[in-house]
Amino acid sequence: MVTERQEINKVKRCPLCDGEMRDGITAIPFLVSEKVVVIKDVPAEICSECGEAYMKSSVVDKVESVLDKLEALHSEMSVVHYAAA
């Protein structure tokens, strides 16, 4: 049986290289209907070894909403800040 203290001390591992995942901020590029969108300052878990970034589950809904709004703008390239969206 896993105690609460053991669960708190459990380190998340990168699915690519098994490095330690740490909280951080990143920029994530997307290709949406042949348009380039970059969302900056996205809260993410970032691998300390390979640098791969993964969006936190709590962030995904907001990012999807931002992408939906930007798709309606008909611009070919957009760069937005996560906090401003």
C-alpha cells in the first residue's frame, strides 16, 4: 500500500528518456488548417534530460479554446501569449 508521503515524493518520469519532469514554461507550435500558431508561456512539465515539454492536463482545454478562436481569424501565422488568451 502506498502512503500519502510516498505519493508526494514520487518523481514523474519522461516517457521518452526517463528523465525527471519538472514544472516550467514553454512555447508550443501548432499547425492548424495549414496555419502556424505558436502559443508562448504555456505551463508545462519539462524533462530535465531531453527538454521535451508536455502540457499539463489543466492547460489543454484553454489551449484548445485559443486554437479554435485563432482558426476563425484566417491569419496564416499567429503568436499569442497563453496568459493573454
